[in-house]
Amino acid sequence: MPTLPWITPNPATPGTPAVVMASRFEVRSLTDVPRFFARSLAIWRQLRTAPGALGASLIARPLRRTFYTLSAWESREALNAFAAAEPHRSTMTGLRATMRESTFTFWDVPTEQLPITWPDAHAHIDAERARQPA
């Protein structure tokens, strides 16, 4: 599965900032990919109705054992509420042992700059990975 295109669960209010989060997940083995992928789709369904979600996209690179997420939120509180809700909450803890590496990065943009492009998201992820200790 390549890319799930940008969706817009809730309309953005013009002239306001959006909190953007991009992430990169790498699972330990190819045998972990189906479980991670299935759980990712459950979270994708959750996101489609999440309060404060302004947009999202997902890239799956199963043969590389790597998944990328990109989302925009009306506030950090809305993002945190989403992460604390099911199924996201139990997925984070349930998949922790299968993770090889995870990277998260956050930045603010005016809502007029949505949707965020994948090249922009990858640049932010790469910059965050460069800051992490080896």
C-alpha cells in the first residue's frame, strides 16, 4: 500500500494556526508489518471522526518495514486527546515491543498552508532524526 491521500475530517478556520505532526515508524521485522498495518488502519478510522483533526495522510512502505504519518490539528490539546483515546492509546502501548525506531516532529503553520506536502513532512522528519542521538 503506497499512500493514503490527505483527508480533511474537519474544516479549518481561516486565519488560525494549525499544529502539524509528522512521524516515522520502523518495525523490527517483516513479520510485525501486518499487525502494525492493521492497527494503523484502525487509527485511521478513528482519525476520520476525531474532534480537531484538520487533515491527515499516511505512507506505508511494508517491505522497508516503515510507516509515515502526517496530520494537522486545531490545537495540541486536540492532538493529545486523540492520542489518549481508543484505539490509538492501546495501539501505542501494544505495539511498543515491535518498534525498532520512532521519530516524531511538530510544527505550526497557518491553516491556509494546509494540506502539508509529503516533501515538507519528510524534511521535518529528517531534521528531527538528525537531532536524535545515534
